[in-house]
Amino acid sequence: MMHAMTRRQRGAAAIGLACAMAMFAGVPATAHAATAGGSPAGAGDPYFPLAGNQGYDVAHYDLDLDFTPATHVLNGQATISAEAKKDLTRFNLDYSGPAISRITVDGRDATYSQDGQELTVVPAKRLKSGHDFTVKVWYGGVPVTIDDPTLGIYGWIYTDDGAVGLNEPDGARNWYPVNDDIGDKATYTFRITTPNGVNALANGEQQGPPCVNGDRTTVTWNERKPMSSYLSMVAIGKFDVTNGRIGNLANVTAVDPTSDGDGAVLQSTTAEAIAWEQQKFGRYPFDSAGGIVDKSGVEYALETQGRPVYDGMPDTDTIVHENAHQWFGDAVTPKTWRDIWLNEGFATYVEWMWDEEHGGPTAQSVFDKYYAKPAGDKFWKLKTGDPGRDEIFSGSAVYYRGAMTLHQLRTTMGDRDFFTLLRTWTEKYRYRNVETKDLLDLAQSISHKNLKPLFDAWLYTEGKPAIP
């Protein structure tokens, strides 16, 4: 993510299925009585203890979404394919969206209850450990956007001509039932129905042409690479869409025509940034790239997987930053939100590297500018490696001091070992979840140096670190 304030498998058969599903617009059913109790909520994240759930692992989300911009009504059917990791008489999903009308597990009606964002589901039959099961949830209504006093606006966000789903850190629950555990990556299918003349984009690749059924149009997108739920995205509204290439990689960009953005510039700059980043970090980790410019009013850009979303036309550094996240954050993802510097510190440092090689200041001069801040400045107050829940988007601690940590690591290791580290990191941990210790261990194994004092000083100690 970059905040403005911090500068901040389906082929032809799927087409027929999409046409059929365009008719559903919410399946009427008898709501079931709530059932109290449930397994402990949350997957153990230190900052978001209610996010995620235990006892199962999601493999795939199939989301049928029918949205009407004029009324803001979202009707959904979420089909969740998962594996039980222990015997389950009940399980939880994260959900705070429109009203639920029905839930089934393996085709049989389930009882359910809600307590805040916790949705407890009790299947008709106990799920055995190792058993693959399917949950279907029908829901419909008007989502209420999350407006957090410290984290900002996220989740399902309305625009003048539609809506956009932007989930970091825990907003996916705002528009579909989810195991919102940053470590539970899954593949996705999005089947989005809107009034004719409205565009609908999502992560992944479009499957066939849009299907028109009367006055509604359905488009299907598949994300075949594992994705954390906070990186899932839909963008609905009127867009000028451009299809290009970055070598063999599809480059799909879309620009809100009221944004004063230039689609050709977004296309070319995205292609240039990704081509350069592939030289530095290895092959692009997903099957398509691109970007979406939508006037959402959130005042930030977000690295939604494969296709970042920008609130207004981005400058080059922002495009470089959000696409750097495709390696650092999207493909290689922290195990918990405490380690968000592994996302933002890397993406910010990639900006410095880009500028250094494209006529801008050197990374050393940018480092020196920030290091010149006096020891008593609030810039040095937080711990970069543990900033706290309300400061996960801190420009000083997470973004800039995260990048400074990497520059010190580069200075200590030397360029050859440091750039070996970057490529090895993105390859070894691709589609996996990591913690800072993994980076430390890998850096030490490559450099044959004791780097723990550096990590301790720059990540886990408040105050201005000394430079040897």
C-alpha cells in the first residue's frame, strides 16, 4: 500500500455457467436458527486477533456477485472449498457484510449465528479431519464500508458509478464470507453481474467474453495463483480498458474516464516498471499484470494481487512501489501483520533503487536525508519490526525506516550478496508466508555474517540506531 499522506479453471463451459448464474440475484431460502458457541475465534494474529479462523484450510473461493450501482445492493453467493484440519462440529468464518439468507455445508442446510464479525457455522454432520468440504453462503443487501479511525476507509467502497473492494488489512469480510487469515492463501473465481454498460474487473484473468442476459452482463475472472484475502479485489464502474503485453505477460489496465488519467501512460509505465523489476527480482509471480485507476476517495493506492488499484492517476514511483509489492507482499507474504515492514520497507526501497538507476537521487543520499533527523525526532519513536496495530501504515517507521533497514543491510552485505538475497528471497518463498527471522537467516547464510545486531538495532529498538 502507498498512502497519499506518506507522499501513502474455466473454458467455454464457464461462459454458459456465467449466463445461468446471472439469473440468481440472491437465492431465497429459509433462514436457520442461530446456534450459540463455536471454536475460538481468530488465527492468532497479534494485531487482529479476530481475523482468520482455526481448524480448516481454504483451497478456493468461488464468488458470484450481483451488484447494482444505482441502489448499492450487492447479492452474493460464496462457495468455499476447504479441508478440515481437525474434526469439526462447528467452524467460524469472518463476515460483516449484508444479511445472510442461507448456508449449506456439503449440500445440506447448516445452522449459523453471528457475533460481530464472527460467523459460526454448525454443519448437519460432523466434518472429519482431512475431509474436503464445501460451504455455500447466500447473502444480500447494502454493504456498510469500514471506516476505522486509525486505519482509514476500506472494504466495500462506493464510487460515483459503482464500487471497489479494497481489503487491507481485514476488509474482505465486508463483502464476502472468508477465512481472513493472512496465512491462508487460496485461488479465486469472481463471477460479477452488473447492469449492461458497466465494467467489472477483478484479480486474475478474464474467462471468455462478457455474457449478456437481458439488461444484465456477467463477466468471470479467475485468479489461479494463491492469494491472501486482503489482496482480493473487484472494481465495478465505467472504465476505459486497455489490453497490452509485457513480453508474454498480459497487461490489463483500466482508467476511470472522469479521473483525468491517461490509459496509455498507465500501460507503458506499468510495463516499464515490471520489466525492470523482473530483471532485479526474477520472473513476475502471477499470470497477468496491470492496474486500475478509480476515483474512490480513499487517498491511497493498494497492491491488490496482479492489478494494483490507484485512487487517481499515479506517478511513476507509485507504480513502481505497488508493482514491487507483487513480489514483496503478494507472492511472499508475512505470517502476521506485525511484519508488515517486509511489505512496505521493501516496496519503498525498490522506489529508491528505481530512482537511483533512472536519473534520481542515489539510495545512499535518500538514506542520509532521513538519517539526518535528530535522535529526539518522532521519526525514531516506533519499532519498525513491531509498530503496533494502529501504526501498521506509519510512513516513518514502516515505510522509510523499513527501507533504511534494507539499505543498511545492503551496505553491510555488499551489493553482490544483497541482490542475491532479493532474488533468492522471492524465489524460495514464492506463494508462501514468512517472518523477519526467515529474512535474517537467509541473509546470514548468503553473507556468512552475523546480522542479528543490525536487525535488532533497526527493527526492534526504539530510537535512532548508531551506524558503525
